[in-house]
Amino acid sequence: MNTLKKYAFWFVVGSQDLYGKKTLDQVAEHAQVMVDGFNADPAIPCTVVFKPVVRNSNEIYDVIQAANQDADCAGIITWMHTFSPSKMWIRGLKALQKPLLHVNTQFNRDIPWGQIDMDFMNLNQSAHGDREHGFILTRMRIPQKAIAGYWEDGKFRARMASWMRAAVGAYESRRLRVLRISDNMREVAVTEGDKVEAHIQFGWQVDHYGVQDIITKVEQVTEAEIDAQMAEYTELYDLATDDLAAVRYQAQEEVAIKKFLENGQFGAFHTNFQDLQSLKQLPGLASQDLMRQGYGFAGEGDWKTAAMVRIMKLMAADQTAGTSFMEDYTYHMEPGNGMNMGAHMLEVCPTLAGEKAKIKVVPLGIGDRQPPARLTFKAATGPAILASLIDMGDRFRLIVNEVVCQEQTHDMPNLPVAAVLWKPLPDLETSAEAWMYAGGAHHSVLSYSLTVEEMRDWAEIMQIEFIHIGAHTDINELRKELTWNDIIWKLK
């Protein structure tokens, strides 16, 4: 089932009364055909909703205000089938509170050379009307995404779908609640951040609870609840340990944390291995399995990355490839074959697995608790992105690096963790330098499902800075971009 279908995007087509009823009826008919075509296409992940053609300032204002008030509306798609004078859009656009996609298309693909006349020209004026509309959006500094192309073309629809996922991320961002279990890891800079500014900028409500609040829930979990969770584990994963007591304790922690998340309507959470109090194990398998279910997670008190894991999972809810909390661990610096291995102490989401994950119980060597149960696996191969959200003090910056995940041909019997091996673009040295110049964190979100364009669109909707590291990155040019950005953002 495509869970993104619950998000609605209103298709608002602009025109004016000048053309008369016959032309306006044709505009509405064409728009309905297009909406039906979008909704019938499995490439379009969300639901497109046809709205009556708007002809004047009052109708534009009313439909935009209605969209603002509709809890199911994740964004507006505007299209000017005919000419729609842009001054009549000003009042409505000033009230706009939803993301806006401006599509520059037309109902017919080809010019009917032998039959074209003024009636056809008056009806099919997207080349004219959409440029007028583009002007007023730009003049009013309205955040927008513009896509040009034929509405039935696969490339056009793929870009439209991509923007929809970004808008869904913005929609869910504005109602996200993040559970902080304890504080962030002591002395670590990058996991800090302005939670009030994050609430203003992203809509994230980031709330702290003491570890004892979780411990109380853990102690209330019944044996029957543990049995039920164990049954899920044995169905989903291979049990590669005889220490069932350790696995059952992870099940107990998972049941408790999930209850806490559900009761508080939290979409994401973090833990901190420096503050476990009477917990017998750092939640490993528990955190991994909760991520599999769609919750955001990050270790060491990193609430920003936990929130991003949740947002990116929701953006990719219709995709089968994985998204997970990630940490850069160690380099493979073979000349011409540089790679980075990402993992964490325990907590990498099994949606990244290229094989059936195994449950193992091995000493952790950190956290001063019992050996925790965790999932281990080799990750899937293929293109992916790494996304890191950092607090620059005067703004938030999202950094995205394109990578290609590699086949792990070597076993690591002495490192019982889930691990991902990737080649960063354009190469290890350039990407690492670019990441550090940009201030990228050692924590990130790795996703096989999402693209650079989708994350750029999300950043633009949220009105934050975006930095892309990819195949064409040049260090000197990147450093110039970062310098220019500092100047530009200080002026905002």
C-alpha cells in the first residue's frame, strides 16, 4: 500500500473571465483530464485534487485560504492554461502557507500546424501565462519549485513526484515531536543546537525526558509483551545467539520505548550511552527495530539527526530501499579506490540490509553495561545519499553527499555491527575535504531511496541553506560558495 496517497496536492489552474464560458469550460475539462492522469500513474506518489478554475482575485484568495486550512493538503500545484494576469494573484499569494509547485506545461504536446488559429492560441497560452505567473512569484519572493515539460512525459512526472516527497517532508516536519532520552553526549559540539530555533524553522517540538521515565516503563513490561516482541524478532531476523535473556531484554526495552513514543505522539527519539542509569543494556536491537517501523533515531543525544531520519523515512514511505541513522567510522584509503565505512556501535536500520539481518549478543566495550543484542548485516549496494543537518549559529545548513554503496566482499568477524561501505563522490579525498569545509557532522542519514533534488527541494521549502557534494564538486568552487553563502545569509 502506498502510504503517501493520504497527502493531497491541490491543482489550481489560473485563467480570467476575458475568454468566456466556452473557453473556461475547456480549461476545466483539460485540467480534470490531467488530474485523472496524474492519479492513475503509480509514479505519482500522492493524490492530486482538482479545484475549479480561478478567474479573479477573490477566487484565488479563497482557494489558497481553503488550502491553508485543509489539514490534508500538503501543497499547491499552480498552472496557467491560459493567461492569468498576475496582479490578481497578489492577495492570495501573500496569504499562502503551503509549499507551491509551478508547472509550466500545456494540455496538447504538439503544435497543430495545419489547424492552429487564434481560438487555439487563446486557449493554449501556457508559454505566455506561466511566464506571467513566474514573474509574480519571483517578484514577491514566494518560495517555489518550477518544472517545465509535457505533463504526460515520464521525466516531468518523476520531477513532480520528487517535489511531492519534499513537500510531504515539510508537512510532517511541522508536526514532528522528538523525544530526548537524557541529554546529548558530553563535550560533543555537533549534537548541540538551538531547539527553539528548530521549533520555529522546522516545527520540531524537541522534549527532554529523564532516563528514569524510560526505566519505569521498562519495569512495567509484561512477559507476554516480551514474548510477542520476540515472536516478531524471530520472524524478521535470524537468531544467531544462545543468549536469549539478552535478546529478551532488548524486546522489553523496545516495548517500553514504543509505548512512550506512542503515548507522547513522538516520531523520533535518541539515546545516550553516557546516561543509562539502571538500564541493563544500551538499546541496540530495540532502536534498530523501531527505525525499521519508521521512527527516527540517532545516538549520543543527536536530536537533529533523529528528526531527519524520521522526516526522510516519511518522504520515502512508498519506496522499498532503506533509510537509516549513520555514522562515519573508518576510511579505506587505497589509492584510486578510497572508501568510507559507516556503522555505529549498535544502531543501523535493517532496511539497509542486503541480506537477512542476524541478532547477535557481543560485548560493546563502551557504556559499562551488559553485552547488548544487536542486528548485524552487510548493506545493500547501489547509489545513495548522506544528509547532515547542522546548526551554524545564525542558520541551519543541510549538507548532502552523493555516494555509491559497495559490495562488502570481506567478512569482519571481530566487528559485530551492521556496516555500510561506500565510495563518496567525486572521490574520498575531495568529498571528505568538502564535508569538513561545510561543517558536516560525523552523524548523518543514509538513504537509498531519496535523491539530492528531493533534499534540495525540502531545504528550500524549509528556507534553510543547502550544500551539495557530488560528482562535479570542486573544492575551490565549494569554498567560494560557502563564503558567498555566509555573506548572503547574514543579510537575510
